[in-house]
Amino acid sequence: MSRFDDYAAKYSCIHMRRVEGILEMRFHTDGGPLRWGLVPHGELPDAFADVGRDRDNRAVILTGTGHEFSGVRATAGTRSLTQGITANAYDRVYWEGRALLMNLLNIEVPVISAINGPAWRHSEIPLLSDIVLASDTAAFQDSAHFMSGMLPGDGMHIVMPLLMGMNRGRYFLLTGQTLSAQEAKDLGLVAEVLPQGEVLARAWEHAEALSQKPTLLLRYTRLMFTEYLRKRLQDLLGYGLAMEGLALMEKLPE
């Protein structure tokens, strides 16, 4: 079991606060919008594990900092930073990549995302929540992978076709398509679109209502909702990460 006091200030890219069992996890980089990299890639899996082991949590809210949920947009240089990575170095990426989503789904209470702005990188994290709320300034793109020379194998290849439909999901991943908050709502990715200043408060409203329910009702409902997702990820997540690593071994033409 975990205790909130032991992990609340443990992670450099997550600010946490808990009120009457409702845990808010606000992602950031040096106090500003989250910039994806090795630090969040390593910290988020452990943080989700700590949160999942703390039975005093009754609901969890995921949100970002400032005007973005997570950045940055697609850049051609992403692949060049990782090409030629050694097998031992990639083993860390492989392990963390599997733990990131599996530990998120292993949280056994309702998870609500308050997407405060564009989620350019790893938008599958907030989109896997039970209740997905988005600011009217939010946008969604898989900037980290195919458009930046990387195979979208660390969960995006499972989550986006599952949520969007097979053809729409593949189009999204292959073209670098950007979805507005309203487009995401129309596709069923987002439940509510609100003004930016209201989205977090709305998440707390939902969390407060949910937290009044009996404990086992909360936990077992979450288990039921996530079981299918866990099975799909268990079957395909490791394979996708392995393919991503192999693709990085290919030397690009000069």
C-alpha cells in the first residue's frame, strides 16, 4: 500500500493535492506546461503505481499546467535524437512504456481528465480516463511518432484506433491530423467541451459526486471499465514497443 504523504512531493513533473479522497495530478515542466521527455516518461509510471496502491484515493483528476496539457507539436528532429539507441538504453524505454499505460489502467478508482489545452504528445493518457473533459482551446495530435519519424508503437497504435474507429485512427496516426476539441467531442473522444477557465472546476464537480458512492462500487466499476483495455494492451503494447525499437535501428538516407 502507498500513503499520500510518501509520494505527494516525490515527482518533479507532477504537482499533487488531495481533498477528501479526490486526488488532483497536475502535470508540468518547471512550473509550466508539460514538455514530454525522459523525466515524465520515467516518473509517470511510478506515480500511477503509487496512486493505484493508495486505497484512500476515491477519484483521480488528471490535468495540465497553463495553456497546454502536453507539448510539443511534431518536429522532424525527434527521430534523430533517438536513432542509434543501444539495446540496453532502449530496454528502459520499453519497460517504462509498458508500465506507463498499464499502471494508469491499474488505478482502481474513477479517473477524470481535465484537458486544459492542446495535448500534442501522449494524448492517449487523458483520453483513457473514464470521464474526459476538454477546454475549448484543446487540440489533439500524435506529434511524437510517425510525423517525427517514429513508429507509433507505445500504445497509440492500440488506443487511437480503438477510440476513433480503425480507419479514422490509422488516418490520425499516419497524417499527423490535428483534432480540435469540438471535433474530438463529435468523434466521441471527449464528453464535454468547456471554456478553459471552467474545465478543472467541472472535473472536481464530477469527482465530488462520484466520491460519495460506496467504496467497492467505485472500485469495481473502474475495474469493469478497464478490463477490456488492459487485455488489449497486454496483448499488443509490448509488440508495438518492440517494433518501435527495431524501426529506430534503420539508418535514414543522408
